[in-house]
Amino acid sequence: MIQPHFPVRYGSNYKVVMAIVLPCLLIWPFIEAMQLIPPLEEWQLWLAIFVFLGIIIAFSIWLAMRVYPSATLSVSNNQVSLKFDANNFLSPTDFSFPISDITAFTRGELGGDEYFVITTQNPRRKFQLSASTYSVEDMLLFNEAMVLISEKVRGV
């Protein structure tokens, strides 16, 4: 039997929050650095501030996308596998776990987008899976994968 593969996004909430919050901590060093440079004209000062804020926003988005990476979910008889792109240095390493290790499988929704939080034992993990993109095909594949896992968790 061919093992189905599904594109998903894998993440942990605390990593995404940290990716958004940590770059903002650069504001204080920026203010200190601005005090050390010679006085600028008003337009130069505003330009420096807006460029810096743009960099912080772009860096936060880039970092959040790196800590919420795309993955390939595979479901075989009683095994779930997640494979990540090796080029993303912030991605976790590939891992697998048996369906019997799932201790919680809960559905959530944020802004109309569905996601599932999976908690496993041996080792203890808690992570979130969502559709890899907003395309209809990816959302249908994601729903198919979650129904497949749900059926196996319930023992149907």
C-alpha cells in the first residue's frame, strides 16, 4: 500500500510568540545608538526610525515563518512521521511516533483557519499542525490527514 504524504505546517505557540517578541527587544539598543550619533535633520531622523521599524517587522515575519515550518506528514499503519526541509536551520529534526503515543488530539480554530494540537508521550511533545497554505487543495489534504489520524486515534 502506498503511504500517503500530506503538506502541513508544524509549530509550537511559544516559538512563534518568541519570534515576534524578541526582535522588538532591539528597539532599546536602537534608541541608545541614535543618541550616540550626531544630530540629524528631522526628515533623516524620521527616515531612520521608519526604516528600523520596517526591518524589525520584516525580521519578525521572517523569523515566525522559520519557526513555523512546512513539513511533510506521512501516516502509515500505526505510525505518524514528520519530515522537514533540511535547508531551514530553525526546523526541528525529522521524527516519527506511533499512534498509540498520542495522548491528546484536539481541534482548534483561529480566524476561521483550522489547526490541530497533538500531544504525545515518549518523548513528551506538544505541537500544532495546520494546512501548509491557504489553497483549497492543501486545506483538503490537511483535512484528509487529520481525519485519518483521528480515526486511528479513536480506533475506528
